[in-house]
Amino acid sequence: MLEIAVVIPTYNRITSIERTVDSVLNQSLAVNEIIIIDDGSNDGTKELIKTRYPQINYIYQSNKGVSAARNKGVNKTNCNWIGFLDSDDTWEPNKIEKQIEAIKNNPNSLICHTNETWYRNGKILKQQDKHKKYGGHIFSYCLPLCIISPSSVMIHKRIFNEIGLFDEKLLACEDYDMWLRICCKYPVLFIDETLTNKYGGHKDQLSKKYWGIDRFRIIALEKIIKSACLDTEQQNLAIDSLLDKVNIFLKGCEKYGENEYYERFKNIKYQYA
């Protein structure tokens, strides 16, 4: 039987979290559990959730980052399927119903994601070809950048038991790291319908908070290359992607000035080139 928990990590998102939670409560098929992991909010989120949504499992922790928040949610539920939803995103009303139907029709699948609509400042953004999403064995498609959205995905808990949780050491691109680890091993079920809504443009997005976002992808690639979990083809593809990103990063350092990652990434280049 499919038992579904939704894990919503949040940090000072009082202006958007009601919209997010309501999109879960308004699903055509109800989930079994909603867990909000409040990662140290001080904007009144706790009072809002406790007052308006007493049925929700609300858990507060000191600020440790989105990976630690998601991981706590995974560890707190006994449901066998886990959906993630960022506290500024929403689901279409039939999102869970569509995913349950797809999973039942593909009983060996352990991960399922959907297409999505992107919004910025109230307007729909056209996605580029590089953001196109896929199903099946998609490891090669995951190398350039994230093509699975955390807010769209449902994952069987068995996957986390086998490959581990989100890397709490990564300040950003923790989802990129996770999809590499999953997709080198498991096929992905993809529903090509826009069932997830992502809202961008706000100041607290990780892509705006940290400079040189590709540095985190380089770290994730180096990690999976050293993990010995890739086959020969995957290993070669990962090394090629690593070198591409390292070369671009080093050229940026030469143009704008060296930083704390320069020597480390230069050594990576010499090691794998």
C-alpha cells in the first residue's frame, strides 16, 4: 500500500507557506502525513502553523540548512513514499493522484517526478531546452544541471536506506548531488504534465544567496566519481562533465581573481585531465 508523507522544509517563509500547505491539503487524493520542518524561522511561522494547521506535524530545529531539514523529515516518518515540497512552491490539485496512478502502473519504480511551471514576479517563464525533463535511465541528463525539481518528486524510502540522505555539507546544489546518486542506479518515472508550480525571483533563493553555484556541482561530481558506484560509461561521462565545469570555473578565477577553491579545482583538473 502506498503511504505518502509530504516533507516541507521552511525558513522565514511566512508570506508563502500558507499557499504551499493549502496546495497539499487541496489534493484530490489526501496524503497520509504532512511534516513541516521549520529550520529556525523567526518570522511567526510557528504561530501560524500551530494556529491554522493543527493537524500538521510541525517540527522546529535550529538553522541547519535545507538538507538537514529534509533529512529530519525523512527520518520522522514511517510512510514508505515521501514527497518534498519547498515552502514557496505549490502542487496542482491532482498531482498526488497522478503520481499514485503512475506508480501503481509501474510497480518497480522507486522515484517519480513531474513537469512543472515556473513563475517569476507573477509571470510564467519559458524554460530553456537544457531544462527539459526525462524519464528512464537519465544519469547523463543530470550531469549539466538539475533536471529534477525537489518539489515535484516522490521517492520510496528504500532509496534513502540504500544510498543515504541529502548531503548536509553542501550549502547549495544538494539536490543535484542527490539526483546523481539516485540516477546512476535507478530508472526514473516521469509524468510529462505540469503538476508542480515553482516560484522564483525572491531574495532568499539559494541560487542568489551563493556566488559561483557551479562550485557545488563540481564538489558533487568529484564525490560521486570517487564513490566507485558508477559503471565505466557513467564514470567517463561524469569526468568529462567535471572537467568542463572546472575549466569554466578556473577561467572565471583568472578573469575575476582567485578564491578559496582555485587551487583545489586546479588540482582536480590535473588529476582527471
